Amino acid sequence: MSVENNIIDFPKKFKRQSTEKDAEMQKRIAQEHQKIFCQAMMDEITEAILVKLHSENLNVTGKDFLKDYKLVSEAIKSMMYRTQELKHGLQERVDRAVTSTYNKNKTINTISIDLDKL
């Protein structure tokens, strides 16, 4: 502290050292942001589906409809998570139940679902 002007001298540069914990925290924050993005996209897509089905005079409030609607919503979220390299509970089931066949050009020819494996 300088006596003449009552000013306390602070260090010129101080940079906190980032730690492994900081890097892990940044990764978790990024994943949470990705999850929020996926949730928002899923909400937007499924809302559009619901509005369209309602406009076609389908009963969108029945118990069985809502169960199927929830499954479709979670499937869309799982698909969005996969694009962001995030895990979702449906992914393992989908991987077990869905098979693809390829043509000689190595492009997908057919995709089939074995519902017994789902």
C-alpha cells in the first residue's frame, strides 16, 4: 500500500489455473445445453404432430393415444440425443430391434424393426 495516495496495489495479472474438475464441469454444462436443445426441438416437433392429428379430428386425449404419443416423443428425443452423442434409454433397445440391409453400393436398402426385440 502506498502511503501517499491510499491506494492498495493488487497483483497485475492473476489467472486461476483451470483444473480437471473445471474441464469436466464444462463438459457437463455443454451436455446439459445439448439436452435442453434436444428437448426444445422434440417439444416443437411433437406439438406440430399433435396439432395436425387434432386438426384431422383424431381423439388426442385418450389414454391409449397418450401412451403412444409419449413413446413417439421419447423416440424423437432419443434420435436427437444420438445426433448430439448423448445417451438415451431407448437407444439400446432400438439398436437391438432395428436392422438394416445394404445394397452393393453400401447404401441402405431396407430398414426393419423386430418388435419382439423392442
